[in-house]
Amino acid sequence: MNLDAKKIKDDVKWKIYCKLQDVKEWTIRNRNAIVTIAPVAFGCLTVAVKTVGKRSNLRKMENLKNLYCYDRSLGHYWRLKRQLSNKEWVAIDRRRRSGERLSDILSEMNVLK
């Protein structure tokens, strides 16, 4: 390690140490404010985490519903590239009634992932 790299490393360490000392002093000076604000901040953080979790679960459920197609004859789910339109579902229904297999229909429509 050359002298310049060592000097830069030492400078970074010193700046980090100074910042930590500043934070420590600020915490000591503002102890009362921290004690009163911390529970409120923690409560808000908890609500935010719950909301994000619910939205994430809802998005996953919607993707399962919209991006998979179940084939009863095979007992298999087909994963789709995108959500199918109503016209495509009507075409699938018409072709299924005429005796075609769902796997062949989806493959010909190029919607399988």
C-alpha cells in the first residue's frame, strides 16, 4: 500500500470518527426530544411496513390469478407471458368446445412463457 492510499484511508477513518462523535453529542443534547418522538416514529414505521406487505401480497395474488391458466384435463397450470384479453378468452373457449387441447391453443397464440 503506497503512502497516498494510506493517507486517504486514514482521512476516511478520521471523518467517520468525527461524524460518530457529532451524532453522539447531538443524541446527548436532544435526549428528551428523542424519547418523545421515538415511539411515534416507530409506530409510523410499523404501519408503513404492514401496508407495503399487504400491497405486495395483493400484487402476488393478482399475478397468480391473471398470469396462470389452469388446465383441468391435465391438472396443470400454464404460465402466461401476459394477461389475456376478453377476445382471447372467447377464442380459447370456442376452440376448447371444438375439442382442441388448452396447451395447443395457448402455444399457437404465443402466450406461454
